[in-house]
Amino acid sequence: MVAAVAATKEIGLAVVATTLSLIAVFVPVAFMGGIPGRFLRSFGITMAFSIAVSMLVSFSLTPMMASRWLKMPAPGVRSLGDRIVEGFYRPVERLYGSVLGFVMQHRWIVVSVAVLTLGSCVPLAMAAPKGFLPVNDDARFQVQVRAPEGTSLEETRIVGERIARAVHQSPNVRLTLTTIGEDNAETRNLATVYVALTDPAKRAMSQDQTMDWVRREVIAKQPPGLRMTVSEISAFGGGGFSTQRNQYSILGPDLGKLEQFTDEAIKRLKATPGAVDVDSSLIVGKPEIGVYIDRARAADLGVQPSDIATGLRLLVEGDQVSNYEEHGEQYEVHVRADRLYRADEQGLELLTVPSSRLGFVSLANVVQLRHGTGPSRIDRLNRQRTVQILANAAPGYSDGAISAAMGGIFKSIGMPAGYSAVPSGQTKEMGRTFVAFVLALVFSFIFMYLVLAAQFESWLHPITILLSLPLTLPFAFISIIVFKQAIDIYSILGILVLFGVVKKNAILQIDHTNQLRASGMPRLEAILQANRDRLRPILMTTAAFVAGMIPLVLSRGIGSGFNRATAGVVVGGQLLSLSLTLLATPVAYSLFDDLSRRLTRLLGLAPAPMTEATRRSVQPAVGE
């Protein structure tokens, strides 16, 4: 019991500093805005709360259980744990002590390696794929088919069922479901084939590979005139052709020029390697009948143009005229002409409009009906007409590369003033994610620095601790590349978790070094002894943390892509950066201590009176 109390006191500062600085990492994440904030808010709050609770456990339950359950072996008796320590850990400890002693005498080696490591952040970040959400196997996707404008509902159903049968030929497909006109406008020439796959463990092809098979073996063999895309079931977004991961919007006043720019952009995008499911939201060729008023004749007959417009709206589109209530439910009552009089040109000509001279006259006497085509819909963004350019990335290509290619295409087109192309959908959110992550990271560093400065009563020790965090970034990017992941919202979560683990190691090293120096041990001896003492808990916590993440890295079930995106960064980054951070932290500690001494001598400042609190962090070594 005495040992449990003493041990808890010895690591008290390290535990409090670690806990509060970890909370400082995850609390800013909970306040990120936009769509990234919706994904990350629950993660940040849950992590911060659970970390706070863990501090209470470490100061109460853990020492109590240790005082009751940990039994010391009898003198001269070697337990299994002792044999494991002697056989495995002691050689590692001796090797680490030798390497640390060497680099403390040649600190420039670690400084050079650290500078090169930090310098590699930018090229590695550029080389790593980028996206908003990781590639995930949900065991489902959809095929959207848009038949030529004017296709009937029955014809669209036949086309959709034919494609569904072709997709169902794959042994990976469990079932298909075809729906017609499921968008808000109930478009009768739009079919959606929902495809459910077998369990990932029971099929040889991934979801991405199966989607690519559908593109090659089904879509490529369909007759011309069908607009088809294969895409995931989007985590957010609208219907229609807005499920692609890469989206740009062209804005401008003239729909004709927008159509021209859209055709050119799609032509170039289809020639871009890795771009698939290229399409746009511009749907032209919809059959329509234009009504052109003969104003001279209408004036002779006493017919106002506004009466013609009002009459056509009432008879063709219909107006609400009343409400009907039944069993507590209220229904709108609309009235319009019978289908016989609004289905074709002959029926429209039989409609009548009011006249101030003749009472009513036939519509055919005052208008001319002309057949033509036009867009099926006109979208607007920021009060401007807009057309969306859409694309997916083929297997082996990243969304970031396709989005960058789309941006380059729009710059090369050379649109005149008044026309512009801006990211939208997931492409827009991908850019917001990186901005939000940088802001959250900046605030996290600020909060961590303030917390650590208050705990250690020093302005330099927090810098020493936080220096270990940027050194892990290149190794995190290497892990992303090796595991074939992308820098997305879930891998960013893994980087934040990685920061917390690495920072904990640095706190343990520096806190124990300060304790030994406060007891009168020279600086170099204190650094070597403190890092040897803390090597075992650092390796134990690292091994336990990595072991807990390995099942997530190896998972292959539905939704496992999200797990691998987070866990892969943590495992790879922690294992690859461990050796460097174990050496860089003590070297940085000594360098900053030298800098502090030189500044003190240069400015002629007298050392501050030593208190029990300050002795733990700033007391100089005896004889130095």
C-alpha cells in the first residue's frame, strides 16, 4: 500500500499533464463547423469525457487494485515475468541506453534527422491520396440510368429491369431492386437499380472492384442514348445524378454558354485517367410545346396575354381551389383540365380563354403552338444558373487527384467574365475538412502548450514535448501510402489519436528527468537514467495500444473501411516514429536547457528563488 501511494505521487504530475493535454487535443475537434463537424463532434466529446474519467480511475481504482493484487516474488525465486524481462526487455534497454548515450554526445545527428523528417512532410502529404470519406465496403451500391428524354414510364421500367438482370449475373450480387422516378420530381425516364452484395468475407471482389466490373461488363455494352452511373450510396447529399464523389459547379447567366462549357469539360474529363461515371446535371432535349401569343389577333378578340397565361396554368398545371378534411387529416384539392385536353397539341387547341368582347374564344385563335426541346430543369446557385460536373474515381485513383484534374480543366477552358467554376458537394467539403483540421490543430497546440506550461511551471518544457508531434506526421503519411488509404476525415482522426499517444511518451520522459535533476543528479546522467526508467512503460503502453488497433486494421467486414482508415494511421505512425521520438525528446530537452542558460547569462538575469514546485522543472544540475 505504501508503494502504491508513493508510485501514484511520483507519476501524478505526468498523469494530470497527459490527461489535460489530451482533452485539449479533442475538445477543439468537437467544435469544428460544417459537415466535418457533424462527423467529428461526437468523437471529440466522447474522447474528452472518457479521458477525464480515466484520470479518476488512474488515481483511485488502479493504485487500490495494485496494492491488493500485485504480489512480490519470494527472494531468489524468478517468475515468468522476470524471465521475459531478462530475455527480451533487458537487451532492448541496454541497446537503447547505448544509442541514447551516443546521440547525447553527437546531438547534431538527431537534429539533422529531425529536420529532414520535418522537411519530408510536404512532399509526403502531396504524394498521399486525398478524399473526404475513405473507400468503404458497404456491400451495396446503385446504378442510375437516365433514358432519353420523352421515354415513357413503361419503357424506362424495361430498360431498368434489363440492366438489373445483367448486374445480377455477377456471383457477388445478392439482390437487386429497380425503382422508377424516385427523385423529388418523379422523373419517369430515370431508373435506379439498388444492388446488394454478399458479405465481404464470402466474395473474391471488393465493392469497388464489383462496381468497376459493372462499368466494364454492363454499362459499356448498353446501346447509346442511356446516361448511366455507378456510385456508392452516399452518406449525405441529394438524389438524381448527385451521388458522385467529385463535383464542380459552373455558374453563369447564359444557359447556352453553360451547355458549351459543360460539353467541353466532360470531353476533357472523360480523357483523364482514373475519371469514371463522368456526367453533368444538364439534361437537354426534353420535348416541349412552346406557346407563342399572336398579340395583334389577341387584341382584336379582346384577349389579354395575362389571361392566356393564367388560363394555361389553371388548365394544364392546375390550381389549389379548396381543402378536404377527413378523420383529422387535411388534403388539398386541385383542379385542372382533363388529361384529354392537356396531353397533346390537339387537346390544347380546344381549350378556351376569356375574352372581353366574345366571352370565351378558342386558344387556337390567339396562339401558335410549336414543338421544341429544352432543359428538363434549371438549377441555380447564389442566384446564378448552374450546371454540375460530376465524376467518380476508378479503383487505384484518389478523389483528390480527380478533383485537382477537374479544377485544372476549368482553368484551361478559359471561361469569360461572369462565368466561374467552384467545387461543390463532397469536393467542397473535402477542402473544408483540411481547413477545419488545420484550425483544430492550431487551437489544440495552443491549448496543449498552455496546459503543459501551467503543469510544468515552465515555458520551455511544453515546447520540448510538442516538438515530438510534428515528427510523427511524415510517418503517418507513410502509413497512409503503405496501407493504400487517403488523407480524409477518418485518417485525420487517427492522426489526432497518434498525437495523444506520442505526447504522453514525451511527458513521461521529461517529468522523470526533472524529478531526478531536482534530487541533485547531473543533467546528462538524469536524462540517461530517466529515459531508461521510462522506456518500459512507454513500450508497454505502445504495445498495448497497437495491439488494440490491429483487429481494426485487419477487419474486412461491412463498414471496415472506416476502421482501417483510423487504425492504420495510428499503428503505422506509432511504430515508425517510436525510435525517433525516444531519441529526439531527450536531445531537444538538453538543447533547450542550453538555450535557457545562454539567454540567462546573456540577459544577466539572476536565477529565481527555488520553490518546491519550480525545483521539479527548472533546477540546474549540481556542478553545472
